Amino acid sequence: MCKMLRLPILRFLTSPTPLAPPSALSKTLAPPLLPLFASPKPPTTPIRSAMCTLSEAASSRLLFRQLFEKESSTFTYLLADVGHPDRPALLVDPVDKTVERDLSLIKDLGLKLTYALNTHVHADHVTGTGLIKGMMPDVISVISKASNAKADLHVEAGDKIVFGKLFLEAREGADQPHPRLAFTGDALLIRGCGRTDFQIFTLPKDTFVYPAHDYKGFTVSTVGEEMKFNPRLTKDEGTFQGIMENLNLSYPKMMDVAVPANLVCGLQDLVAKV
């Protein structure tokens, strides 16, 4: 059985003033947790999968695209600050088989890819981060320090990933600011869940939920919908534990390839040397 890989929650915030260059990593005194948030100003205050949220304050600057890889049913998300002269962008959960598509879209939109971020160590596909870095060496790969995977940048609570006048920040709780989007990795799925952290449900009920995977044709939900209709998460704790212990899921067909490769940033040729 695959070991649970812990990852803090990322919040996606806009800054009221120019921030450090994209390669800069700032620290705050906030404790850990990883969703993505946007806010008109930074707030003053490890789960198993990154959750990312966005508030209305950043929506006028943000370019957002949801992309899909059908074999592993994985969503990749493209985010960019189109209000910045350089139009810096990042990819969340790129897949090796769709790297060419993603980079072509980035070129078409006139964006500059700065970061490739993985919400967790995937077991069902190989991340595209290694291929991207092979073609674009200046792109910075990102994953949580707690994952024990290789990357250029390992994030912990309080760390900021800057792109234009927006940045991602690792935060402990889901309090302020009011988020609009949450990228929940494999923690909260639409009408399902994976490695769940119930702090997700402390987000406002109208927060849109964008998971890393979907197997039923859904693309988006809200926190309120999942609190009301999710067949696993509407149960009491004991019933929930029983459901999760008796899912009888088949062994992921890509696990023996994907996990070792993803622990080295998707560079499959390095697996034998690690």
C-alpha cells in the first residue's frame, strides 16, 4: 500500500504592492496547511494533498484554464497574471502525456511559464514536470517538503510562490480572505474523496472546488454542495471510516512506475539511480 504523502495547503493571494521576483521565496510566521487563495492584501496569521483557493480580488488579473488528461482522469490547471507585463504563469499537476499540449497553449496565450507545481506525489500518472524542465530549464518545479520528493522548491507553511503580482502562500487554516476557487488535489473530489483533510469544509460554502481528478464527467463543485451531497462526507465518522476501509479499489496500474518517477520530479531515467 502506498504511504500517505503529506502536503501543506496553498493559498493564492494578490499582493497590494510589487513583490519579490518569481524566484524569491518569502517566509511568514504562519503555521502549516496548503489550499490556494487570492486576497487584496496578505492575511497576518500538513495535509496530505494541496488545496488551492482564489478570491474575487484577483479575478481581474487571473487567467485560468482547466485542462484534462483522459487516461488517468487528471485535471491540470493553468494560472497566469495577465495584468503583469511579463504575463507569468504556473501549471498545477501537469501530466507527462499532455506536456506538449500545455506548452503549446501557454505559447498561444503569450504567457511565460515560471512554475510547475504538483499538489502531491501522484500514483496514477507520471508528472510532466521533468519533461517541462528538460525543455524549459528555467521553470521551477514545486512540491511540499513533507512529500520527500525532489523538486527545485519545497514549500512549507508561510512560504510564498510569486508570479507577477499574485502569489501562492502556504497557510494553516481556511479563515480569511474569502476564497473563490479551491484546487483540492486528491483530498476532496466531486461527490467523493481521497486523502481528505476536513479543514476544507471550513472554507465558505460558495467556494468553487476544482479537484485533481474526476471519473464521472464532473468539472467543478462547491464546498457547500460537497457538504450537502457528497455520499462519503455526509456520514458520521464511524460510517465514513467503514466506507473508506471497504472501497476495495484495485491496485493502481501506474503506481509502480508513477510513484518512483514522481519522487524524482517525473524524471524516469533517474529512477534506477535513486
